[in-house]
Amino acid sequence: MITRRQFTVTLAAAGGLAVARPRVLFAAAGPDDASTIPELYRKAVVIDGCAEAFDTGPDGFPVEPKALAAAAASGVTAINFTVVGPGAGFEATVAAIATVQRAAEANPERYLVVRRHADIRRAKASGALGLILGFQTTEMLGEGLARLDLFRGLGVRIVQLTYNERSLYGDGCLEPANAGLSNLGREAVARMNALGIAVDTSHCGARTTAEAIAVSAKPILISHTGCRAVFDNPRNKDDVTLRALAAKGGVAGIYLMPYLSAGPGPITVDDLLRHVDHAVGVCGEDHVGIGSDQGIVPIDDTPEYRTKLREEIAARKKAGVSAPGESVDRPPFIPELNTADRMEKIAAALSARGYQAAAIEKVLGGNFHRVLGEIWGTA
């Protein structure tokens, strides 16, 4: 099933309208500014807050050559690697983690499993793609918390409390009851804080997210989302949520998904930038990143792909996890950014938008790098 891949609060928009971009972050673009982007990108710690490096299913090893090539071409330092999608049970999850470990061991020049904060710098220095193991569901955890300790030992460092539907831990964004965190969910947040696992609420409902932010002793992540004030979709977060996240020191990653706009045409780079602009205006430049919800390997947009996408969307709708906006006519990628080097292209787009170099580096990954150190410890 397809997965729907510290602070100073600055400007707020009354009535939920998009805010103006804070002038302090912007400067008039010079005629040769574009020439500085490759150098900026080469030096930056680039972290995609939600991505997939390769197939982790039964046929995922050995890793396909195109995946190895895409990792090398991406220039990305590390990703929050969604190991399994919704519906994955315990055994399938363990098997997927084993596939990731085998892939990293077989290709040490290309992949590095991130177990501690210093590993992100190791990945940057070596040129390997850092793989931060993450879950977008808690189904594999069962009814207790013991498996959190087990999966932490296996390398998992980010766990999303729910997918779009209700879980034992809280309500997802498609649950009309919006019931918030369960008692087990509150216990899980506390245990994750103690273990150094980042709490993620990207697919969680508004109340679940608000309560997770409130009860967590550490900053949390909304690793891949959009701004509801820019486009009203249940997968996007409202300004109240974004402000609360930032006030606690957390980071919101903006995705490259159909939930950014209404269409009917393809998602555009401008759609992405409007959400980044708004998030920066609401949260401040220290609390916004990119969580593309894409594969490092670009999508081969063939008729066969569209057929498979149609089948996946139908399966998601049947399972009750399909968010509004999922359509074969608006595939889940931005055509201009459907390349391995999409993060560098985003850097160039931010520069053209008027963002200064320091802000670009933060959005590219500096903010995720900082907050993960605060959650995990900096060793």
C-alpha cells in the first residue's frame, strides 16, 4: 500500500489566511545567486523528513542498481526512511528492518543506518545516504509498549502514533470523532521520550497532535504535512497546531503531495513554496523543513504505473485510509521535482523566491538535524 509519503513565533494570520513572508528572511536575488546553490547544497546537511530509499519488501534485496544510483545522485545526507506502510504486522516489520540492515551492510559506500546523532555527520562526511528508520503506523507495536524497546534496539528512531485512521494510541486525521491520545498513547509518548525515539504526528488528528505536543517532554516532529490555511485538507495542519509545535521546539516538514492544492492540474513547485512560505511565517525559519513523502528513486510515470496507482488508491479507499485528493489524475509527485536531485532543485527555488542562504540551509535539513539532536542526544 502507498504510504502518504527553540523557537520564536513570528507572524500569525488572523482568520487563517496565508501570511506575508517575514522580510528578515529574504533579500533581493542577485544575478549570480543561482551559481551559489551547488556550493550551498554541497555544504549543507540535507535531511528529507519522509522518504523511501528502496523497496523493503521480500524482493527488496539485493538493492536495485537504479536505487543505488539515485542515492548517489541525490546529494541528500539522511532521510526518515519509512520502513513499512500501514497494515504491516510485527513479523513483516522485522523482516523489512532486516532488509534495510542487509542493504546497508552490502553497500557501505552508499547507505549508513543512523542510530545516533553523530551518524548524520558521518553520513555527510562519507557521502553515504543516512537511513533513519521510521514507522508511519503503530500496528506492529501491538497492545503494549515492550516492542518500542525492541524496535529501538533494532534501530528505529522515529515513530508516528497513528496513520489516517484510529489506532490504539490515538485518532488519525480522517477520524471524525477527533478523540485525541488514548491512555496507551500518552504512555507511549513518555516511553519514546525516555528511549530517545522521535514522536511523529504527521497523519494524526488535530487533537491527537495537540495532546502529543503538550504531553511530550521533548520536541516532536510533523515530518510530512502541509498548511491547512493554504489548502484545506485533513492531511494538512492548521496554524494553531503549527504554532504549538514550534513553541515546543519541533519541526514541520512540507511534503510534495496532492494535498497542497486543489488541482485539477499537476502539483507545482509554486504550490510547495506557498506552503513553505506560510509555515515559515507561522512557525519561524527554525521550525520548517521538507518531508517530501517521495522515493529517492524518481517515479517512472508510465501507463503501467498509472494502472498500479489506480489499484493502490482503490485499495486505500476500501481500507478507509485514503485522504481527499488522492487521484490517478494527480499522481503523488511534482513533475519538475520528480528527480533524484529534487532537494537541490528546492534549494534553487527557495533562493529564487528570495530566501537567504542561512534560511535555505535550515529548511533543507538543518532544522531536522537540530531537533533530532535534542530528541536523541547529540552523541
